[in-house]
Amino acid sequence: MKTHKDLDVWRKSIDLVTEVYRITKNFPKDEVYGLSSQLRRAAVSIPSNIAEGAARNHKKEYIQFLYVALASGSEVDTQLIIASNLNYLSINNYQILSDKVETIQKMLQGLIRSVKGER
């Protein structure tokens, strides 16, 4: 039986979370309860919602959780821009994380279409 752990998008989002935690360790200490915390929570929300949705019994619920994961990805994207503007991220780290978010977003959109039975 397949689970959320079999989904490439879930694995990629776990990698994103790991990278976000690694990079936010270097944010200013006064951001521990601010942008750093918010960015981490939003990133964690992506694989968490994919997993929770996959465990649901109904397709409609699964799709709803995938949309929440998608929204969390948009939140991460926005917070990365803010962190970059504040020079908390190097241009290289920003680009790496931004590219990962974009890939995950596209994969989530494809998964949503697939679960809905669309092409």
C-alpha cells in the first residue's frame, strides 16, 4: 500500500524543510520568534499537509489538504523574498530555496489535477 512517503513531492518538501532549518540558523537572533519561526512553520506545513491529506478517506479532503500545502508554499515564497530583502539570505541561498519552492508548487498542482482526475 502506498503512503505519502512514496510521493516525490512529499520527499522534496521534506528536503526543503531541512534546508530552511539549516539556513535560518544563521538569521539574526532577534528573528528567532519572528521571520525565522514563521518561515520554518510554513515550510513544515507543506509536507505535513501532504501527509495528512494522503491519510484521509475521501478524495475531496485529500485535495483540500493539498491546497493548504500549496498555500503554505506561497507563504514560504513570500517569506523568502522578505528574508532576501533584509539580507538574511545570500542571493545563492535565496535562489536555491526559491527554485525548490517553485518545483514543489508545480508538483502539487499536478498532483491536485491527478487526484481530481483532470489531465
